[in-house]
Amino acid sequence: MKPNVLLDRATTPDGAEMTLHERDGVLTIRVAGVELMSSRQHHSEERLAERACVGLRSRPGARVLVGGLGMGFTLRTTLSHLAADAAVVVAELMPAVIRWNREPALGLGADALADPRVELVEGDVADVLRAARSRFDAVILDVDNGADGLTVAANDGLYAPAGLAAARAALRPGGCLAVWSAGDDPAFAERLSRAGFSVTVERARVHAGGGGWTTLFLGRVPPAG
């Protein structure tokens, strides 16, 4: 077996170490030694974007917010489901993650970030949500392992009642809030419902060929009228 090579490291706002590794062509990002994402397992992130963007290709001037750049898979799939006049705002808190994605040699999100429909915000997606009102047709959150803060503890606020209220206010009528989670979380589904969303919970494989399951929470705002 080929060795696991440490390519780069950074520090999260909470002081934890975030590292980028490569082994046999597969890249992984870890936080405090816990694997957060892998370039080999991205089917569920792509499925999340696909479900969030249902019907948006035919909507003029559709706008989508992606919280968490990750390895670029969510962004790339989002773009593939939108028309040429759409706009996608990507909010990423970690400068190192942006740097890794911008490095063409790593084969991550450099092509997606170069798409003219993309606006990259280096900062907290919560701040983008609080500043928006009826701005987005979809909000896609893949910033952690689910409705708790593994990467940054402050991410917990995104999934609390106030955070969900901000997300709902940022969505246009008929809009969708899509949240990726490593596991099931009935309490979070209940909070989504109490925040005024019509909730659907789906399961998705971590990669198309099988492997473990993840959970996708889809909260939809009622359409106008």
C-alpha cells in the first residue's frame, strides 16, 4: 500500500488542525485527525445539489447559495443543473480549502470556481444568510458532518432555530434548503418543520458504487400564492 502523504495543513478558527492528505491518487481532508471528506466518496454531495436544484434550470436568473466549498463536487453539480443566466454564491470559511481547490494540479474545484456564474465569498455562510432576504432559490449547506459543528463549533448556529429562520428568510417562495448529514437526525428534521419548511428526508450512498449511507434533509418553502 502506498504511504499516506501530508500535502498541507491549516488551523480552523477553533484552533483544530485541518490537513490535506493524498494516498494512491485519493485526496482526503481531515479535522483533528477525523476524515471530513474524500475525493473518492462524493456521490451524496452530488445528490444533495441535484435535489436542491430541481426545476431551477428553467427558472430565469436562478440564484443558489452553496455553504461549504469542500472539494468542489457540490458546486460543480449545482452548476450542471443551472442555466447560463444563473448565479451561484459559494461561502467558504477556510482560506486553505479555497487555496486547495484553486490548485489545478490537485484536480478539485478549480474548473468550477472559474465558471463566470460563480461568486466566491471567503467567510461564514451564516453571515451571507443574515444579509440576504428572499435572494436565493436554493441554499445548500455542506459545511460539516451534519447538524453539529465538527469543523467549527459556531456552525451549530446554522442548525439552531435562529439559523434556520435566517435560511428561510433568505429563500424565495418555493425555495429549498438542502442540508447534508453523515447520519440521521430526527430532532433536526423536527426543527426544520417548526421553522416553516415542508421537510423531506432522503438517504444517499457516499459513492455511486455502494458504501455507507448519508442523510439529506430537504426543506422547502411554500410557493407564492
